[in-house]
Amino acid sequence: MSVTRQRRSLDTPAISPGTLGASGLERLTFRQVILLFIPAYAMHILEEFPRFIEWTHRYPGVYGAAMDATKFAVGDSLFVTYVLVAVGLLLRAREAVGVVAGLSIPAWALSNGLLHLSLNIASGLYSPGAISAAMLYVPLSVLAYERARKEGIVTPRRLALSIAAGAGVQHGVLALGRVVG
């Protein structure tokens, strides 16, 4: 009997099909997908800094006339705080509040990503942050919405509130930068 068990364990691959790659994503829950936005945002910041500051000077109406390292750090600190608070609410708050907070993260990421990508397309110049927006934010956001739908936790009201919250955070921080700058 032990020989049979040993033989079966040797015949079983160390990594079963679906453990890695796109099919491995199928097992992630909505909350697990939302947690992936934390390292995705860290990668986004690394792509942006320091080239993004100089790049924003081309668009003073969007980012404010005097973007500098301090304003960049303050803006990103506000975004990091928002993401961490939203994740905390998702993990700890009652379902309705937590789901809206969680869904607001992909709404914010898509808003941020669409801004990068649209300015990239309009200018014909690389926008620091556009690659991580396209390669991380867009697919993670689609996956998050798909998971929420599959788990039956998204309603039209929750979706609308989360989109308003996420886009509101993105554009509120930009507006603050224009007022302060």
C-alpha cells in the first residue's frame, strides 16, 4: 500500500495544471484579486517615478503647473492611503460597505489607467505609468469585476457607488494638485 501511495505521488506533477498562468487566476476570489492591486500599484509607482514629474509639465491643466517630487509623493501617499483603507474596509466592514470599497479600487485603477493611456495616445509620447496601467490595471480590473459578478456580490447600486468613489478619488487628488500647484 505504501508503494502505491509513493508511486502515485511520484506520478503526480509538482505543479498541477491551472496552478500557474491564466487558468490559475480562475481560483482567485474577488477579495484575493483586490489584494493584487497593492503590488500592482507599487509597480505602477516604480514605473512613474521620476520621469512622470517632468512628463506632467506638458499637461498643466491636468496635473497643475508645478509638479515636483514633493507633490508627487503627497499625491501617491493619498492614493496609497485610499487603496489600503479600501482594502481594510473590504476585509473588515459589513458586506455592502466592503464590496463598494473593494470595487472602487478597480474603478480608480481604470480611471488612472485611462488617463495615462489617453494622454499617451493624444500626445504620441510615452506616459510613465501607461505600461503598468495597460498590463496590470486593466486586466486586474476586468478580473475583479468578473469575480464580483460571479460571486453574486455586485449590484447595480454597488457598482455605481464604487465607480463614483474610485473615479472621485482619482480626479479629486488631481484637482487638489491643480489647486495647490
